[in-house]
Amino acid sequence: MPWGELYDLRSDPDETNNRWDDTGFTGIKVELITPLVHEMIDTMERSPRATYLA
């Protein structure tokens, strides 16, 4: 994702320093995003017949 919010609540409990673009937090971003993406894929419509129009 090109944007987002990620805060280190231990050192920044007021969420004033967004760490989204901080390369030191890349691993944590991956750990948090991966299960979310898997959940989104698991809940996708898989029917071969469309149920809505684009």
C-alpha cells in the first residue's frame, strides 16, 4: 500500500509519529498485513457467476 498508519505504542502512546514509511518497521508491517490479506482473500466472492455489476 502506498500509504497507511503504523505507530509504536510503547514509545509513542499518543500516536504522534507515523512509522509507516520507516524502513525499520517494514518487518512489522509485513507481519500485520499478511494475515489481513489472507483474511480478505478467504472472504472474497468465489462464485463463477457474478453477483453484482461493476
